[in-house]
Amino acid sequence: MPRQAPRLPLIISAALGALGGALGAAWYVSTRVSPEPRRSFRDDYTFTPWELGVPFEALSFASADGLRLSGWWLPQEVSRGIVIGCHGHGGRKDDMLGIGTNLWRAGYSVLLFDFRGRGESDPWPQTLISREVDDLRAAIACAREREPRARLGVIGFSMGAAVALLATAEEPSIAAVVADSSFTSGRAVVTHGVRSVLRVSPTILVLAADEVLHRRHGYRFSHARPIDVVGRIAPRPVFVIHGASDTTVPVEHAHQLYAAAGEPRELWVVPGVEHCGAYFRDRPEYCRRVLAFFDQYLGSLEG
């Protein structure tokens, strides 16, 4: 009988190939979560409050670790309060011009700013909440320098909503928070994304991507868990907004956050709407609801 070829080298080769594929997939996921900032001349081709007839000051302020963060300050001579806007993971401050200028026209001073690695802020590997909460703290300090006695609210979208919830739980100076399309945890939203895009079992891949990020950038997205802290915000109010047809952050995240929050709390789920789409479905209604929320609570809580 002919001798059989040894199978061990084949098994080892197959195992190494599978390991290499898994590591490559984990690296891919990590670069989607924390992409390196890349700027081009088109980044300067954006609208500003000037196009909307709103006076503003272009400003910069420093993060706790010394990065320059860029913002727009929309001042009111007699302010009803301050609202700070937090954009999404791949966004920038001009994404919030719609709701930001509407709040300004209603009498609020508004600060819109770029998180690190986005827009006009200093380059930095974009993280999923890890350093962005510190950036929001720096924005709060910047706004406080201009209106020290004003009550302060925050509105955030997607990752910015999760940042807003985490910061509000830690910062008693935030009197009210609107969270549009927030996720409950970094691991949950990355797991959903892996399952949707790669069509593979996500558990091992997500754990590996988390480890790759830790080694590359010193943080873990699994540590970002707004669901664990939203209950600590009470008795300050939380307004949770979400699209019922969100395929990026499923609407179950909104229901879980609302259930975990204390009173006072509000939930608005908009039928047939995708991720961060509630504003675009009905702009006047969106602005009416957000303005009514801030009018009710920024004027009734002590700062």
C-alpha cells in the first residue's frame, strides 16, 4: 500500500491560515472603529453659521491632553441657557447646523465643536468614546468661561449621544441631555455591525478587534457602556430619540436606555426612520420637541 502523506503540516498550515484570516478581519474591524484621520482640501468646503445668517465666533480650546479642538460659538446677548452639540463618530460640527441654529434662534447660546481627529480639530486616531468624553468636558469648560451662570444642556447624535450620556452621568453641571440614536454599549454596536457586514459569528472577532485596539491605541470599545450609567443622571432629565428602522444601532438600544433611565425621561421612536434620521423626517417637529424639552428643564433646574 502507498504511504499516506503526513497530515500534520497540512493541519498546521490550515490553522495558520485561519489565524491569519481572523487577525486580518480583527484589524479591519479595528480600523473601522478607529480610523486614522485623513484630511483633504474638501474638508474646508463646508457650510458655517454664516450661510444661515447666524453670528458666530470661530474658536479653539484645549483638551485635557493638549490637543486643539475647534468649535463655533453662537452667542446670545441675553441667553436662555447653553446647549452643546456632539456629532457622530465620523461626523463634524457642521452636521449640527440645523438643530444648532434653530436652538440659537430660540434664544440659546450654542457651542458646536469637532471631536479630536475630525473636522478642524487636531489629528488623532478616532476612538469610540474613549477620549471623546474628555473632549466634551473641555467644551463644557469653554462654554462656562463665556456664560458662567447659564444652565447647560447637551444634545448628541449616535456616538455623540453616547458621549453625552456618559458625560452627563459624571458632570452635575449638565442640566438636561438629548440622546439621538445612542447605543447601549460599544461592544453591542460593534457586534451588530460585524454580524451585518461580514456575515460571520461575531463573538471571537469582536474580542480580537477589542484587543487590537487596546494594543494600537490604548483603549477598549468594550469599556464604553452608557447603559450602565444612564440611571445615575436622574433627577436630571433624559430625552431618548431613535429611528424605528435603524440598521446601524437597532431601536432596541433606545428602549433599553429608556428603561434604565430614571425620571424625568422621554422617549420618541420615529417610525420608518434610519440612523439619525428623525431630524430629516420632520425638521419642524424635531426642533419643536427638542426645544420644548430644553425649555421645560433648563429653566426649571438649578445649575
